[in-house]
Amino acid sequence: MGPSPAGSGRLPDNIAYFARALRAAGVPVGPGDVIDAVEAVQATAIGSREDFYWTLHAVLVRRREHSALFAEAFRLFWRRRDLIEKMIAQMSPVAPDKAPRQDPNPGALRVQEALSPKAERPKPRITDEDLTTVTLSVSQAEVLKAKDFAQMSAEEVAQARRLIAGLRLPDDATRTRRFEARPRGRIDPRRSFQRTVRAGGAIDLAFRAPRERPPPIVALCDISGSMAEYSRLFLHFLHALSEQRRVHSFVFATRLTNITRELTRRDPDEALTRASARAQDWEGGTRIAEALHLFNRHWSRRVLGGGAVVLLFTDGLEREVTPELTHEMDRLRRSCRRLVWLNPLLRFEGFSARASGIRAMLPHVDDFRPIHSLSAMADLCRALGAHQPRGREPKAWLREAG
């Protein structure tokens, strides 16, 4: 792309169409943003494709979680030749491909839907045979629950958020060290003495029993670049849980950030917007050992009381595996009642615990679960119950990997 005035040709119109596609894909872009983008392109005297990309990115992208959508939209929209060739290839008969299936890029489905407007089709007549086929087919809700978050369209993501808000945790109340008044139980000497004095000497016994309440949940969420398509919906999940019990939420990539207060906002979108603004390292690198060290040193004594359950949400792909990672995982496991590792990589059937970071962390967790779909989240809610059977033994993954 050579340098050219922004006002010449059809570049302003193309920028407007590009902004419209971003808005359809879920990126909030308004008419004022389009004008600012055109003026920015004109002011910077674009000389390369990379300069053009980052100029539009600086104007049209305000949230870190929208960067993946912008990148995919830019790749497709400003390469119309590649897009047309893909559309022709889809309409033409081809020989079956024996190459291994590859998952689409993050946000690719939402961007392709935005760039391909839906054509209105006449409604077909429904026959008895069609009704039988629909009855025997799997419902859309069941398909959505099993679908990978990274392959959802914008409309499916919105439906997933509503379903996440309806998830409920089981009643897994546990005994605490504190007591409360009960009609039966152990004798409460202090209250018994007070009631006896008020009764004029007649013995009136009072009883107490250990207080029961659900254990708090402490979530450590990886927001690095490799987890971008899953971390946002997982934060929606934490927001829904915070309405049912105490939840302490932390995010980390290259640093550790406490976003518990931000997720207490009633509106989930406002809560995630505030959390995104507070976490400055969104979609950065991954430093799991350092994040766990900061948590164990500054936060573990504050939030891990009352038999807390820790949800560790990460893929375990640490940049540099050192003995510190093993030490911090062991310390975290000893400080909580239960440590559950949620890893999106388990969505792959051929997953094997061969990465050094995963092998260093697995011996110190109580449960190892996938977290890539709505059904996986529902299974996690059931598994958090006090009497629910746990999943596969985490150390079995190490034995299989050899």
C-alpha cells in the first residue's frame, strides 16, 4: 500500500464499511469513530500496511478483548481477493481433504458473519416428515452448550452469557469454627447463665452448634494472549457466582490484579469493563510462577480462610519453568481446602501433559477439568458440591504422557 491522500479514491468509504463490519462483529464503533479514523489516516500519511493497521486500531479499538476481532476483520476485509477465493472454493466441489482439521482463528466466525450479510430466504413449508426430523434432532440449546467458546458467533456469545447467568452452585455448606444459636446441640454457658438470671433463678438452658456456610471461592484467572477467547466468558461466570456466595477474583498475565470489587457491579458488562480497565496487562505474556508468588505472599492469608476452594484458570504454558513454580503450587495447595485447575487445552481429544509447565503443576491439584464450553461450566458447578464425585485423577495424565 503506497502513500496516498485519505480523501482520494474510495478509501473513506472502505473505512466506513470496515467500521460497519466491526460493529456487526461486536466491536462498539460509532459514526464519530469513522470520521476520526479517516482523519487519522489522512494526518499520519500512511506508508505501509502495518502503519495503516495500527492507525485504525488506535482509533477503533478501546478494549483489549476486541483486539482479536479487529485483527481477524482487518485480515479479511483488506484482503478482498483472499476472501472472494474462499467463497468460490466453498461453492465449488472439491476432493475430500485428508489434512488434519485446524480450529478457526479466535473470533473468525463472528467476523465472517459480519462481512457476509444474510440474505432473506422464503420460509419453507413444514411437512410431517420435517416435524419428525426436527423432533429427532438435537436442540439448538444442546448444541450451544457443547460448542467451543472460541468458535461461537457474536449472537451465540450473547446467548452463552445469558445461560451463564443462570448457572447455580450446589449446597455445599461446611462447618466453621464459629457457633450460632440452635434449638438443639451443645449447651451455651454464657447464654444459659443470662437466661437463668432473667428467669429469677430457674434454670433455662440455651444451645449452640457450629455455623454452616458455603466455602468462599477464590479464582486466579489467566488473561494472557493465549487465553483471550476464554477468559472473558470465565469472568462472566465468576460474576454470576458472586451473586450466590463470596468470590475473590484475581487476574494475571505479567502481573497480579485483584478485581473482586469490580466484579461486584450488578451489570455484568459494566463489571467486566471496569475489570478490563484495572488490569493493565490484558493479553500480555504469561508469568504463572510470579503471579502465584504474589498471591501466596500478599493475599493467601486474607482470602483463603473458611475452607476456600481455589479455581486456577490457565493453560499452564509458562514461559520459563523453574523450581519456584513447583514451590508456589505446593504452597497454594496446602493453603486451601481444594485446588481445581481449569484448562481449555483439555478440549482437544489428543491432549497430553507433555509441556514442562503442565507437568510441574499437575501433582499439586485436586481436580483437572476443561473449561471451554457451557457444558464444561455446568459440570464444574456440579463438581463443586461437597458430596459430588470428582473427575479423573490429575496424576493419571502424567502417567499417560510418560
